[in-house]
Amino acid sequence: MTATTTPAPTTARAPGRVPLLGHVLQLLFRPREFFNGLRGSGDVVIIGLGPARAYVVNDPALVHQILTRDVRKLDKGVAYEKSAPFLGDGLLNSSEPTHMAHRRLLQPAFHHHRIADYSRHMREAIAERTARWQDGQTLRLDQEIHGYAVTVVCRALFSLGLGDTVADEVEESLPVLLEGVKRRIAFPVGWLEKLPTPANRRFERARERLGSTLGAVIREYQRVGGEEGDLMALLLAARATDGSPTPDEGTSPARGHAYRLTDEQIHDEAMALFLGGVETARDVLSWACHLLAEHPHVQAELADEVDRVLAGGRALDHDVLPELDLTRRVLNEALRLYPPAWLLTRRTLTDLDLAGHRVPPGQNVLFSLYAIQRDPEVYARPDAFEPERWAGAAGAALPRTSFLPFGAGNRGCIGEPFAWEEMLIFLAAVARDWTLHSVPGHRIRPARSPMLSPRDLPMTVRARKRP
């Protein structure tokens, strides 16, 4: 009797591919709907990125495999390659062994006691921002949140007010850079990025301005110094701790060697902190506020929770945040529905076996957290805002492979504790003092951006009388 072998599964191809363009139109104009629609086509689906192809992975277990077990078989891929002109080779972009070496150097900046220290900047930033609000005022809440997040990251990164110079440039330049990255991902043809088009010129001007401003502030910081414990002090002092002698700057971060970050590496890590600490927090908080305004009963329950936790004059500080259970569930649900980095990319370095689907070396691999986190087989009523789904035993039973807003494995977001502190303090401070109301007739839509941001978020704020 001869043994039979099970044939490898056939990898499906997405319909609607246009010669030379691939699926670029869907990626530019209907990206989330496009990836959501691929979920029923198979675990692995081939799409066209311009004339190139990419493998879309829909199975959460295979995505988790990519992020953990097979992490060394892939690099970060097209999204990170296209953002390299302004992000450089920081933690968001770097490959091994640089990534793990830098992660070890920066990990102390995100220890528990450091996060507690940063909470002071967060409390001050939200107090300064809301002090300008007026009862019944309609304002662009997304811009208010963005300003809050920029202030928080600048003050955590630079002491002595040195970050104030960077804040305005970050607010102006980052949206331009992210819009340019989106176009370059959808149609990744290198020579098009060198044409003197208006969009390319805007991208280059924003990159040069932000890089120049940040570089000047870093040099000034090195000259005058700052407070012990701020992020820049930690970056400047970063060195490995394995007992090896420290070689010259720029030495390869191979295992067993200590080294100090170069000025360029410090610049790249600062940029990564800005993108993670500013854009991610802005997007999640904007969607959370929108969802609360659309669900006033949840907003009222959240305000009651904050009143209860802060009763007796307790301060909104690091120590009370673990008691804000509903506040955290609201943020969890906003992260599920609207993950900021909703589309992640990788590129294979060697053959990759995904449950029998063979992906050759040099291929783009994509997976959509937006689609994974709205899977009706995992989440009942997947498009509904239901913070209670995260409560108790039901919340604990949800598979963590289907909820990955901060990634997983050794490429998971190092700043996740910082982001949670930043978001919890903002949402609790607003719920304590204000109620949020949608503007009648205004529809909130996602912006056309690599990050899942609301296009604009006008909202009326009303002062709340606390018990």
C-alpha cells in the first residue's frame, strides 16, 4: 500500500486585480472594506501592490505565528521601508540584531516606576488643555487630543521645556509624512517617489523640517543637560549592561558587546516615540470620545466610575488607574474597533510555511488587525461598541490572538504601558469634568491615512457638576 500525501492548500487570489495597478484603487479608496472582504476568501490570499504581489494573512493563529515563532524569518516590510525616510532605523523599523539590542537599552525607560513619573506630565497636560475649554463650546476634539499627546511626549522626552520647540513641528509635519507613506505603500514603485510632484515636495519639506528641528533640540539638550529620568537622558546614557567594555560609538550591537547609541540612532528612537506616543494615543482617544458621545449611557456610567474612584478628594494619579475598570474596557473596545496601526506589513527573508501555504523569500506579507478584530466568529455583533464584552469571565475567554492592537512577541510595542497611562488619565480627567456631545448632522469618517484616524472630530463639551 503506497502512502498518500495531502496536497498543499491552494492560495486564493483576490478578485478585481488590474494589470500594472493591481489592487491599488481599493487600497487607496476602500482599504479597510477591501481587507475585511478578503477574510472569507481563505487563510492566505494574494493581492497586487501595483505590479508586485503580496500575501494577505487572515487567520489570527497564523498572524500570531508570524509575530512570535517565525519572527526571524521576516523583516518589517513595505510600510516600514516607506516610512524609513523620517523614522530611520529606530525600534519601529529596525531588524535583528539591532532591534533587540535597542529594546534592551530602552526597556528601563518603560519600567513601572518610570511610568508613574511620566503621569505627572500627563495630568499637567490635560489640565492645561481643558482649562481653555468653555461650557457649551464646540471644538475640534481630535486636535485637542493631538495637542495633549504632543505635550505629553515632548515633556516626557525633554525636560526644561526643550520639547516645546518640537511640539508645533510634530503637529504640523507628522500628518503630511503619514499621508505620503500611505501613497507609497499602495503603489510601491521607487522611481515615482523621486518625481518632483507636489505631494513628494510636501513630504520632503516636512521630513527636512521635522528632522532639522528635532536634531537642533537634541544638540541643545546635550549642551545644557536635562533632568535625570526623562526619556532623552535615558537615550543619551543608554548602554548595554552585560559587563563588556564599551567600544566606540556605532559598534555593531552583536551579542556580548556593549555600545552607546549614536546621535543618528537617538534621533530615530525619538521619532519612534513621537509616532507611538502621539499618533496612537490621538487616534484611540479620538475614537473613544466619539463612541462615548454616541452612547451617552456608557459615558454616564464611566463618569460615575471616575466619581466613585476619586471620592474623598483622591488625586487622578498612577495609583488609582487600576480601579478604573470600565474606563479601561472602553479603551479596549475602541482599540478593537479602530486599531491605530490597522495594517501591518512584513517581508519574507526565507521560505515561510503558513499551515501548508508556502510563501517564497522576498515576498510582502500583510495582515489587517481591523479585519481580525471584527471577526464575527470571535466577536458577537463585531461592529457594535460593547465595552461589557471585556468584563469578567467572558472577556478573559476572548482569544488573545484575535486582539493585537499593540502587536505580540518581541516586536510588541515597548511603549504600551506609557500609552495606557496616557489614555486612561486623559479619558478619566475629561469624564470627571465634562460631558461630550456629537455635532448634529456631522458624520465621523476615517481619514485616508496609514493610521486609523478620524478625518475630523468636532464635538460640543459641557461642564459637569461633580458630586
